[in-house]
Amino acid sequence: MSKLYLMRHGQTLFNVLRRKQGWCDSPLTEQGCEQARRAGAWFRENNIAFDHAYSSTQERACDTCELVLEAAGIDMPYGREKGIKEWNFGAFEALTEDTNPPLPYGDFYVPFGGEAELAFRERLVTALTDIMSRPGHNSVLAVSHGAAVAQFLRALGPEQEARLRGDGRRLGNCCIMIFDYDPTAKAFNAVDLVNPNE
């Protein structure tokens, strides 16, 4: 059984301004950098090491990954994976959060050049399954995004989502979701959700 540590990036300028990031980007704030360092310290304090690390190709996730690895005392390169990028919001990119439609978003963004919800989920599951199926991937860090980590968990079904979030735990900045991965069945099993910054 392998372990996947799936993280959300640290706080960004657009998080503070309440703007939709999606495929556009904004830098980590000082608080976001500190959140990433605390997450790295949590890995170090719990004696968790990685044989591989990956990040979304977006700057906020790459910067978080680098800060986490440094704070964890792990000197290793990391890969950049387009498959774990954030949801593409099309023409709604960088607009304020008050332009969000009611949940669930479903296919709302498709006519505006964005992604459908189920296509987004499938992209994430495919990418993370591919990563975890590679040889020697026994303990993996993957740094992604808020909607991405939420949709990945949702894709695994209501029972697994309830297991991690049924007690009201948030998917805060630099939250860490822990999954067991069975390479034979190509199946994920949700184990825990940690918010090192709360």
C-alpha cells in the first residue's frame, strides 16, 4: 500500500482579495509562505518522508511545494503536473468570488470557455492515479488547489468524503489529505485530513 499526501497551496493574494484563481495565478502572501513552512514542519515532526513530490504547474502550488520540502528537511527535485491544475473558470478567471453561481457549479463555466465539473474530476483522478501507479511511488507529496482537492475527494464517493469532512473539517490553505493507494486495484482510500495551520 502506498501513501499519497495531497495538499492545497498556501494563501495567495487572490485568496485575500476574494478573486477566482483557476488557471490564472497570483503569488503567495507572507502568510501563505508561513503556512507552507508549518506544513513542512508537520511532515518533519511526524517523520514523514517522500520518495517523490509533485506540484501543479501553477506558481502558487510550485512555491508551496518548494517551501514544504525545505521546511521538512527534504532535499529532492519535484515534478510539475498539468493534470493537477485548478479548475478552469474560463471568462470568470480573476473575477470576484461574488460572481460564483450557486453550488454545485456543474457545467456552468463551459459556455464561458471553462471546464465541466465531471471533466475536471476525471482529469484529477486520471492524473493522480497515473502518478501513484509509477514504479517506486510509495510515499508521494502532491501540491494542488482548493477546488481540485475538494473535487478529487468528491470523486471518491460520499462515504470517503464524509470520513474526512464529516466532522466539519475545512480544506484550509495547506491542508493535507492522506490517502492509501492500492496499485493493484488502482484505488484510493481516504485516511485523514490535517490542517497544520489550525
